[in-house]
Amino acid sequence: MCLAIPGRVLSRANVNGVIVGKIQFGGITRQASLDFVPEAAIGDYVMVHVGFAISRVDAEEARRTYELLETMGVLESELPPGEEPRN
């Protein structure tokens, strides 16, 4: 199954010609390419698949997606114990 996870953009930078962002997924922060969504700004939510932000979403859509993933049990292996996704 291919899965994109919503995350909030915490920072943006140009690294060797690639726009990258620090993205927060619940209690986890990872770097992802923002080249496919160069309009994504700090504070925006983006859907990330295999290290690439592929679209912007609003905060409500991010929240609903987190709820669905949590119901499916997908987030359990990704978040530290006791950590809830933050929007």
C-alpha cells in the first residue's frame, strides 16, 4: 500500500538547489523535499510520501487523515509510546 502522511512544515531551506523542509509528523520530525510543492510555507500542512511532499492540505484534512491512520493502527509503529499526533 502506498501511503502519504500529513505533516506540518517547520522550516524551509535550499540545499544544493533542492528545496527541503523540516516536517513534523506528530512527535517525529523528518526532512522532506518540497520541490513538488514549492508554494508550501512554514506552518502549512503537506502530504509526504517517501520523503517528498506531494501536495498541500489544510489543517482539518491533516487532522482527519491522522484520525484515519490512527484507527487503522498505522501510526502505532511510527510514534513514540504515549505520543499523540499534533496538529
